[in-house]
Amino acid sequence: MASAQTGTGKTAAFILPIIELLQIEDRPKRLQVHSLILTPTRELAAQVEANARGYTKYLSLRSDAVYGGVSIRPQVKRLQSGVDILVATPGRLLDLINQRTIRFDNLKVLVLDEADRMLDMGFIRDIKKIIEFLPKDRQNMMFSATFSAPIKKLAFGLLNDPIEIRASVQNQAAPTVEHLVHPCDMARKVDLLCHLIKTNQWKQVLVFARTKHGADKVVKILCDQHMKASAIHGNKSQGARTRALEGFKNGDVKILVATDIAARGIDIHQLPYVINLDLPNVAEDYVHRIGRTGRAGENGHAISLVAAEEALLLKAIEKFIGNPLPKVDVVGFEQKILKAEPLKQGGQRQRRPSQTGRPGRNSTANSALSQERRSDWRKSSSRSSQGSRKSRQR
């Protein structure tokens, strides 16, 4: 069970030894798979298989990837002659197993890549089903940037007395990533994003949004301002996701707006900027998001646009990575929401006057309004009760 910072070469760490092991094995027979790598997302599956293909370019070993969102028939056909290294998502692999178009009699190695995400996304049941079809005599490996305590507990249930390897400080991003927080109001986040991209003339930016609808909305605003942008999320077809990712890699798309589905598997050489338009709900995901920049020793920038409503999420992230994130206001986009005053003696908060000029909770006007509402509610309740009694009598 191994953990290391994102962008440090975990994929090579398990594929290269697999290649070394399989070179002394016979070619896989019909439908057979010699090593299996499970990943949580389609993008990561494609990325890992691309790395495996590159590493085995001058060898006789054969690699392939199978995942949902595309037709299963070509995948079945490719598996006919056997595969040395198969990268798969759990759902599609179970489909192939149920159709009896794949066999694991001679499987040597099972790898769970981004293991924390695999288990956290609810794949545990599928993984256990898959393991039932695998031979008992095999090597199991788990790789991830982070391993929280609950995920560790699940992992030890799947592994047999594992050796734990930490190649770097746990739960931290690469030291080459510069972190920055720009406080701003929630309603002005997209405006600030556009301002930053234009004024700094950024050429390649990966933006993370919390929801699919939010990602599409941001892309529309960016395109309306003549910026080449595209979205990648679970509601997009696999073809659209692949085209968006390829366009981003080759420079046709300047801004890629993604949900957390893309936090794993996007490996872009020298990606300079990752922007958190919305903070992730899970602190660990911050590490995976910003791990798309500052890879392989390159410098990177992780910028988060944080509203007052996200204060607790920011605090959780800072606690998780063990460091406070530097905060810098952008002129013209400073937060206008007033914060609550510290607690006074007696446990009561001292409230500032409302910006809108409306009376505070304890004002005379507000008290009169509350009494009027309570009076109206009692009258309404009384009429309703009388009407119900008359109805029952009728």
C-alpha cells in the first residue's frame, strides 16, 4: 500500500515492475489477462493505458483499456487474443466478466490505482465481486496520493498483511506548487475568474467547479467573452470528454472547466494553473485537484476563489495539508459580506448593522413585525381549526 504526492510517478512505480515480471511469462492465451489495473474514472484508465503503451513500445507485451461510455463490442474483440496489461473501470470489467469474454486464470498482479477514490466512490462492492473471479495466488497493490483512516481500514480488508510505503509527507501537494486564496463574494466568482484570465493573459487553465450545471454555466460565460473553453463532467458523453481533454492538451481549448471526475487522470505537461472556482467538499480532493499542476518537478500555481460561505471548507483543507493558505485580495473584488463579531461574555454575539439598512434582529421594528406575524399566524390557525371542525360535523 503506497502513497506519494501527485505527479511524482506512481503510475511508473507499478507498471515498470509489472513489465519486468511479465517479460519472463509466456504470451497470454485467448481471453486471458496477466495483470489487472483498476481505476475509478475513464480518463484515468485511458491515461494509465497510454503510459503502459509508451513503456512497452519496443517490447512484445500488449496493453489495453476497457471502460464504460463507449461500445463494448470493440473491447470484446480486442480481448480475444489476450492482454498482458489490462486497465479497467470496475463497472465495465464486471460487464465483460458476466459476458464471459475475459478470464483471469493466470493473473499475476492486481493494482488499485487512486485507491482512496475507488473505495470512497462506492466501488468497494464491485471490487469485491471482481476479486472473487481472480486467482488466490497473486500480488495486490494499492496506490494513492492520500489514505484517510476510513479508507485505510477498508484497504486492510482487501490486502493480505500489506507493506505500507510512504514516498513523501502524507496528504501534501508537491513542494513546487504555489498556493493562493483570493477571497471574494460567491456571486462575483466567475467575474473574478474572467478578470484573472484576461489581465494575466493565462494561456492554459484548469478550472474546478463543484457541479456539472455550474461547469456548463461557467463555460457559456467564458465563451460569451470570447475565451475558448470547454467542460468535462459525468453528463458528457465519453466522446465529448475525450475531445475536450485532447483539445486542452493540444492548446485548441484554453480553459477546461471540470468537476472532480477530472481530478484523477489528467496528466498535462507543464500545466501552469489550476483554479478552484468552488472548494471541494472533501479536503483530500484539494490535493488531487491541485496535483494536476506542479508535476514532475515543474512549477505550478493553485489558486482558490473562496467565499465567506466556504470558510469551514477552507479551514478543513488547511488542517488536512497542515499549512494555512496565503490570502490576497484582488482590487475591485474584495469580499463585501460582513463577518460576525467575536463572542462577548455570556456567549452572545455582537452583531454589526445590516448593510441593506434593514433593522437588526433585536430592533423595535423587527420585534413589532414578529408580533404582527405571530398574531396573523394565530388567526389563520384558528380559522383553519374552526373550518376543520365544521367539515367533520358535515
